[in-house]
Amino acid sequence: MQVGHEASRRQQPPPTPRRQAFQGNGFRVGPAGFSDSCSNYKMDETMENQRTNAVRELIENEKLFKKQMTLVSDIMTKNRVPVSITPADLAAVKLNLDDYIYTSAQMIRAYENAVAEAPNGKLAYACVCKHLVPTLPAFRNVMVAYIKDYDPEILQHRPHLVEYFDKAGELLHRLEGQMVILSDRLLKPFQRPFHITCILHRLDKYTPELHPDSAYVKQAKIAIQKACDDAEAAKRADGDYKQYDDFPQLTVDVSAGNSAAGGAFENSRMTNYRKKGKKLSLLIEDLSKWIKLNSEDLKSFIENRRLLIKAVRELLQSLDSAVGSSLPLNFHASSVQHQIRIFDPTMFNRASEEVLDRLKLLTAPLKKMKPSLKKLKSRANDIAKTQRNRTANPATIDAYRRDEKKAMALSEAILGKTEKAIKALFLHYLSHVQRLFNYAAIKENGLDERYTKALVRLREADLKSQVEVIIAIWERQSKVAQGSNPRPNTKDAPTPAHCKARIVYHYSDHQTPPNLQVNDVVYVFRWTDAVRNPEWAEVSDRTGRRFFYPSSRLERLS
């Protein structure tokens, strides 16, 4: 443990921001000492009270955390819990809690030093974050190390520790005088940075820009947020924790023929409803973001295409005037008659906003349903714990089952209606998308035949001469292409039964044997295909199967 403490002391604090000296109203603000300038620096009464409350909460919250964690570490380290625990299990439960407590003590000393330097000990004028910032690197290290190894489902992964946790909770209850659950207490170091962040946000809100602690408050917020990001990246998935299957799972006998293993007293339908409600909430959130993002892109796309339609219309009008055509212009596949220049997305905007508003309304019953289901699950867990000790009250179980039945019926109705409403709203949105596309729909046919009557038709003789020119050009290009890899001369083609060729380059299609390889020998019957095309040769393999092969990929054998 001393090694960890020494490593924490060696951590260098982040560079503090340089603050420019400010002259005004007879006081100077700078990073050097606060006592020589605070006598002239005054805050209004409301701001002073709010900052005093935030600083007091920051200090008292840290002291309470250290006190509670010290007590937890004490009962585990000194074996005060009347249940035996192996060293490996103790290490998995306690983690680096002692390092966390030591860092918390450093932060408390920093706060006390800040208050001691403040004029007349006024909390509003104490530079608490100036003294806090140097301790944050060590805080970040112990926090990330704790969260990296923290197992939120440790009782599921190590079910043999259930009794130890129960007895530890009872001991903490006697020592503190309030209901304590050990798993909740071990969650506090996990939640600690988020609690500090919330207080720092309030402290930043009530710290004026001219306050010497202003820049340090912002720096502390950034450092804590960076530590939270590092901890989130280091957090392991549930499947990464070791499963201890060597220990038997506790079974719970439930009245009325119900049974549950490992404390799973709750009906499986309730579990499915809870998961489905969470998925629907995420679906509504993602769908709302998708509609907001893609609606703007869609309107931009339609507008760009409208500009293209206008340009095409102007071009066709120019062609009409050139050829003397007076046919009506009709670009649209839609039967809706409207001018091309008019583009009014008002209806689409209204429909999008309506869908988004209704999706937002759908989240209300899901949010109301969530706490009631959570409370019901807590009751199920309490009953499961009492069942382990055979002290469950049948009346309590019956009351829970009645409430559970009502909750299942209500949840099923809410989730079913929500699912149908999401589908209907999405289809409604898509119908308006299709209607918007009608503004930009161009007929695929009709434009090619628009000027066919005005085309100049060539005479047959001129057409024949043009074809001959095209063929001559094609033959010339073909000879140039074949120059780099000459084909065998068709005039020297041997008799079909005695010609052999070696495959130089591999080729395969549906009619060639699949086992042909480079350097294989084939028998050539002719160096053309059925229509005398010299690019192909009719060949056969050793099995006698005939097929066509590219002539340029064969080498004649003498």
C-alpha cells in the first residue's frame, strides 16, 4: 500500500493556467496568494451565499465519503464480519479501496488549506479548486483502477458471498444507525467522480470570472471529466468477469408452485417487459434523431433536383424553338398538376414536426412505467432474500403476486400500444416523404420520342458507306490490339486431327473444363469458331471434350 501512496505523491499536477493581472476597483487578481487581494474583492450577497453552499457541500460530501469508506475497509480488513471469506474473495470485494481513502484524505487536506488561506475563513472566497487540482492526477489513477476491476454483478458471479454481504450490511447498520447494503456502499467509489462533477458545475455557476478560483474550477471540471472518460474506457464488460460455477446456486422455494434460482423471484414476463420498455425508449430516441437529420438532407436533395429539372426544362424549350415543336411539357409521373418552379415543403415540415412531437409524447408512459417496475423488482429481491432464511411471509408473497399481475397487464397494454404507435407514425412520415418525392419525379419515357419527327433520316447508300467506315476503323483497332500478342495464322491451320497447342494463359467460363491449368496441352480442331471468328479456337482436352478457348492464350506446338 505504501508503494501506491508513493506513486501517488510522485504524480505531477497539470500546469495551472496563467492569469493576467487585473487592475480595477483597487484590487489585483492573480495566481499568487489570495490574502493580499481578497480584502478588496467583494461578491454580491446572493452569489456569496450560493458559492458558500457549493464549497461547503464539496467539503462535507468528501468527508462523509471518507468516513463511510473507512468504516467499510475497517470491518473487512479486521475480519469484523462474522462470516469467513477467502483472501481472493476479499481482494475482489475490497479492490484498491485503501488507496481511494488515502486520496480522499489528500483532497480534504487541500480543501482545509484553501479555507485556511481565505480571508476570515469565508468559504465563498476560498480557492478550493486551486488546491484541488494538484490532487486530481492521483485521484484519477485510483478511480480508474477501482472502476476497471469493479464488478457490479459480483453476487451473481460469486454467489457464495451473499451471506457475507448480508452480515456486513447488518454490521454497518448497527454501527451507523441506518439501513446499509454493502453492495450499494461499494458502488460509491464508482459514482464518486460523477458526484464531484455535479458539485463543480454548481461551483462554476456561482464563481465570478474575476474570482481567483474561476480558472481553476474550469480546469478541475475538465480533469474530472477526462478521468471519467478514462474510467469508462477501462470498464470491463459483464462477460469479462470470472464465473465461479464451483459453488452451488442458492435455490428459493416460492409458494403457489413458483420457484426461483439465485434470487430470481420475479416473473420472467416482467423481466421481458422491462427490457422491451428500454428498447422502445432507445428506438424512439434513435428514430427522432434519424428523422431530424434526414429530413433536412431530403429537402436539400429535392431542392437540388428541382434546380436540375428547371435546367432540363429550359434546355427542352430551347430545342423546341430550334425544331419548331410545340408539344406540351410534362415532366411528372404524378397526376398532381403543379408548376415546376413552385417548391413548398411546408406540408412536409409540418408532418415531420407532428411525428416528432407524437414520438416525444410516447416516451411519457414509458418513463412513468419505469420507476414502478423498478420498485416492484426491489420488492421481489427483498422477498428472495427473506426466502433464503426461510422467514418469508406468505401474505407478503401473495400481495406481491397480485401487484405483479396488475403490473404485467398494464405493461403489456402500454408496450403494445406504444409499438403500434411507433409503426404508424413512421409509416405516416414515409408517406409524406413519398409525396415530397413526387415533386421531383421525372417521367422515364416520352422524352426520347419528343423530337423523332424532326430527325434527319440518312439515305441507304450514305448509311452503308458509314457502316463500312466504322467496320474499317474497328478492324484497324483490332489489328493494333493483337500486335502485342499475335494469334496463329488461320491460313496455316493444320488438319484438325494432328494440331496441338499449349495453354499459356488460363481462362475459364461455363463451357471450359474446370480442371484446365497453364501448360496443359489441348488438341486444336480449328483456329476459329463457328462464325469464323479468329479470336477463338475450337479445341478438346484429353477426355475428348470439345470447347472453345481464346486463341491469344494458346501457343501452337510443332
